[in-house]
Amino acid sequence: MKLSQEIAFEKTKRYCAYQDRCHQEVRQKIISLKIYGDDLEEIITELIKQDFLNEERYARSFARGKFRLKKWGRNKIKQQLYARRISDYCIRKAMTEIEEEDYIDTLREVINKKVNQLVDQPKLIRKDKAIKYALSRGYESNLIFKIVKELEEDEGY
């Protein structure tokens, strides 16, 4: 490796060690360091060999984080992973990080929170806004309707 390539490699190693990154982010970082072509590919190959860059690990941690911290649904997580050019295989692996029971409980929490914010609204508007909100968070419509129906039966909201 040339000196500039060696410096870029060290900077990129630190960039990847700080948190998991996808190939697209790392590629952009290397380009911002004015490294192109074969030199860029060589750095990426070396990062993969040394396990600084692992797309499956990135996808799994992305899915866990967005679900637990931001309460995103599977659809939104998948959409964001596709936007980062993550492979279908890695996306499927990432989805295994979300336990079904936790997913349903989180969806219930998201809907309840939205409904409770709209107490002064009529019942139909609360229901409609809660459904739209859960859809915007990336949850599946069949699960949303199931939870809303359960909540209506349980609490008469």
C-alpha cells in the first residue's frame, strides 16, 4: 500500500471500529479521503479480511437498534436496509434479531401511546390516526388492525 492509501486505511479502520458500518458508508468515507478505483477496492477488501467491515453484522445491529430505540417496524427497517444496498440474505438475517413477542408488545405500546396523546379526539379519529401512525413507523397493516381490534375490545377506546 502507498502512504496515502495506508493513511486512508487507518482512518477507515477507526471509522469502522467506532460503530458498525455498511459497505456504502465506508465507500463514501474512502472517496472523501480522495482514494479511488483499485486502491479503494483494496482498502475495502482488507477491512473485510480484518473483520472491520461485516455487512451481516451491520444489518443485524441496525435492525436491533432501530427496533429497540426508535420503535420502527419491520417494513421501515427493511426499506432503510435496502436503501443502504444491503443484500437480501443479510436483511433476512437482520429480521431474525426481532423476537415476535417483543414486536407485538412494541406495536401495542406504539398504538397505545398515540391513542393516549389524542384523548380529546373522537374515537374514530383516534383510531384512524393511531393506525396511520403505526403504518408510518413501518408496522404491517394486518398486525396493526389486529392490535387495534384487541384494544377496542379490552378498553373500549
